[in-house]
Amino acid sequence: MKRLFVSILIVAVAISLGVAVWAANPQDVQVNWHTNNWIILYVPDQKVDLGTVDGSQYNPATGEWEPITDGESHSAYVITNNAAGFTLSVTAASATGYIAANLSRFQMDGGELGAWTGSLSNTQILSGSSAGIGSATDINYQYVPSWDDASGDYRVIVTYTATAK
């Protein structure tokens, strides 16, 4: 019994010394990770109704058509960790199943577009920025009617594209 007690005591002392030595020599832990470049484009739900062309937009005194617009500003947001930043561009095309709109008369303004810009069948730069959050919060849409517009439904699909620089 004495031998058992001594053996247990020796094992306990050895474990205690081992723990004390281990505690006196802290161990470093190396933690690693990798982050890819990423970019997020957020365009809040935009179902824009410009209204109906009914002839009241035409001014016979000037011979000019008043554009139709929804009268609201819209937004697009880009978030990226790319240090070089991003470019936000926009294009437009007539939707399938609807009368083809004259895209030179469908116009946008806001962001870096400046004044009302047509030619949205070609890519236009809406915004650009460095890493972080960028936005174009003053986007407006309008269409300038014409005698050439046939009666029926028109729809234009506006495509926003965020590209890392």
C-alpha cells in the first residue's frame, strides 16, 4: 500500500512539473486566411412607370413634346474591397414582347451622366469610386414622345454593371 501511495505521489509530482513547465513556455498559434477581391451591386427594386403618352405632352405653340417621367430619383449601390475601386455602367434595350422603343429618346440622368443622356444602347458610365461603398442616388428616367411612337406598350430593360478596376 505504501508503494502504491508513493507511486501515485511520484506520478502526481511529475504531472505537476510537466504542467508547470508547459505553462512557463507559452505556445504561439498561427491563424491564417485569404480574401479574394469581391464586388456587390445592389439596385433596389425599380419598377418605374413613366405614365401614358396621350397627346397632352405635345405643346402646339412650340412644336415640342414634354418628356414623360415618374418624377422620382432612384439609386444604385456598389460595395467592393478592391483597392483600385470600381466602375458602374449602364445600358438599355427594348424588352422582348413589347414595341421597340427609340432608345435615343429614352434618357437617364444622375451619377456621372450629367445632363439627360440618351444613347443608352451604348454603355454609359454612371459612377466610379475607390474601395468601400459607392452610389449613384440621383438616377432619373424619362422618355421624349414623338409622332413616330405607335400605340401600344413599351418596356425598356436597364442593365447596371459593376466592374472592378
